[in-house]
Amino acid sequence: MLKLNHFRTFAMIAAAAVTSITFTSCDKDDDPEPDNTMDMSMSYEYAFNNGALGEGTAYQGSHDDDLMAKIDVMNNGDNADITVTLYNTVDGSTYMVHAHDAADPGSTPNGTPYNETPNSDVLVAMVEGNGGTASVTVTTNGYSFMEITENYEGFFVVHDPLQTISTTDLTTYLVVGSFARDQGMAPDYREMTYMYDFNTGQIDPGFAYSGPHPMNLTATLKIKEIANNRARVTVELSNTESGETYMIHAHDMADPMNTPNGTPYDETPNAQVLALMAEGNGDMVRVSQASSMSYDMLTTNYDAFFVVHDPLQAITTTDPTTYVVLGVFAN
């Protein structure tokens, strides 16, 4: 269940007004008939869900965060044609795209500011990902162009095809925003990427990996600034073992004299920064989580180790020779 204070921004966004409409028609001199067939259209762009709708709403999952969306609304008599275009889709994945009517959070089962059942008369559709740009067009049922662009109060949602669909957990939404309203200019968020090789003793020769895992595994750590002075931490592992579960952690640095087993880090991972599992597939896998720390803190002041545990032997946070990747966090 999501906290009500996460949605205060929703009501503000839902109330945003359309600022412009494009009208085109035949020249009156060329068409003596009454001008009742004007073409009307509007376009709305949506950025990736980086938590602009409130604390704790930013996307968490394995989808790349370069996905974006656009809605085109066109007049179709008493109805409207709605085209949803998604950019940077995953090939072979099916994206559910929905319109959810705005509602009083006090009247919905999970305190959401929208009806959890999507409005099929406005938009319930699927977009088939192709590795690039993909789209779908639907016709509303009883909702005119003017109704959609001026009066309809709802939310536009693109669900993540890489995890179980939920209509209550915003952290599974790739895109969410007020339906057919200007979203404003998306912030220009900063990001940094760090590469890590297999653990051959870069931190300490005595910590070099010992075990059965192939040594071609590598890791990429990306820190991206998101809304509310937070950051998204994304990890990509390459050359993973299919069917194996990789535990990925951030361990705060510590004085070895003060830790139970003399390790130069806290043996309990810092779950507020990075504590994830990645399922190996024989190739590249990606996972991410929203950190409670800021981008500036993680990229400049946070002292910790980045650890990928070997899935082929029992996990331990005290024996670095079982770590397939070990390096300084965000360094």
C-alpha cells in the first residue's frame, strides 16, 4: 500500500491545463460547406518515471531507464483516436498502457489517487516492443477530443513488461503522469557510470577470487540522479551463469579493528544504497533500486565497497575470495 502523502503531487498534475491545440482546415473559399470537419490534434510527451510524483514512487526494476512515451490525440467525431508511442522498447516484450480515472484516495482500496481498474473506454492497449520505437492506436468509446484534452481527469501509465503487473505499486511503472496534459520540461538529471572487472585482487591480493565461476564476468554500476534528492543505482552484469542468482551489495567501509572478523567494511550490506539479486541468463542482466542517498553523496562522499557474490558457492560477507567482483563503490 502506498502512503497518501506520496500522491499530493498527483492532484496538482491532474489539474494541469492544456495550453494549445492545433487546428487545420480547408480554406473557406475552396469549401463552401460549413467548417464542421476541422482536424484537431494534440501531442504529449512523457519522461521515464524518476519519482517526480512523490517520494518513493521512482521506478525500480530491470528495464533500462531510457524508455520514453508520447500520446497523440486526434479528433474522430464523437470519439478520439489515441496513439501511444514508446521509444527504446525491449524487443519481444509486451507493454500494457492504461488510462486510470482520477479518484479520491480515501475511497480507493489501496489509497491510490486513481481507480485501480483502468478505463477501457479511454485507453487499455498493448504495445509490442521491437527494440526501438513501437506504437499502438485505439479509438475511445464516448470520449471526444475536447473531452479527453480538456475535461478528462486521469493518469497515463506504462507498465513494466519485465515484472508482474501491478496497478497499485508505482515503482513498477515505467511511465506515469496526468493523462493528455502537458507534463512540462523533464529535468536534466546527471548520471555516472563505473566499470568493474572480475576480482583478481585489485583491492588486496589476498582477496582475489577463488572458486569455480568463469573469470569473464564483468559489472557496470550506474548512478543516476532522480527526483526528491535521491538516486537510482543500476547494476549490469555481463557473461552471467544461466539460472544462477547473483547477490549484489554495497558494504560501508569500516575500521578492521572494529568489525567482528577484521574486514575493512561493515559485514551487513547497506540496503539503503544497494542490496539486489540478479538472475543470470548466460548473457547480460540488469537490476536497479532507488537509493535514499543523493546523487552527490553517492558519487563524491560515500565510502564503500561494491560486491558481487559468487552464486556457485555459499554466500558469505566475511570471505572476499568468494566475491566475483570487488571494488570501491562508484570509483
